Amino acid sequence: MAYVDGFIVAVPKQNIDAYKALSAKAGAVWKSYGAKDYVECMGDDVPYGEVTSFPRAVQASDDEVVVFSWISYESREHRDAINAKVMSDPVLQGDEWKTVFDGKRMIYGGFVPFLQL
């Protein structure tokens, strides 16, 4: 069965181009190790909710945009093997991401799909 990692981050609007470049580099690495899909989506219609919302979840400020992303794999085992390789890949070493977005506010998790139409 397939497996999906999902992510939500707040990116300062001034860093959107840098985020796009960084995600293109990261996506190429994930794909090179066998990820099926690597998708990054820039928030367009993401209202700030009264109780909860995407912006609230990542504590996005007015000068930030919410980015929703996912990576799909053949299985959880496949994902675990790919992520081990990705985390040690020299292309992604370093602190470049720290200058693009606040990783402490990133929300992420692994999911088992149960419906795809």
C-alpha cells in the first residue's frame, strides 16, 4: 500500500523564491532515491480561522504564506529507506533551510491513504 508524508510550513513572503529553489533541490534528491511524487503547494485561499486553520497551525504572520507539501512512496518501508538516504545526502546537508523558513513551526507526519479517486 502507498504511503504519504505531509508537511505544512510558514514561509516569509520575501523568501518565496529561495523556498522554491530549495524545494526543487530537495525534491530532486527525494525523487533520485525513489519517491513517487514530490509536491509543493503555495497557499492561495487559506483563511485564518477563529479556532484552527492552516495559518494558525504554523503560527503564520501576515508577512508569511502557508506551504502545503507531500511526498508519496510505495510503502512505509520504502519511505523509511528513502528518508534514511535523503537525510545523509550531501546535497541537503547544512543550514540553508534555516534562512528560508522556521523549521520549529513545521508540521509533518506520515499517512496511509485509504481513498484515492
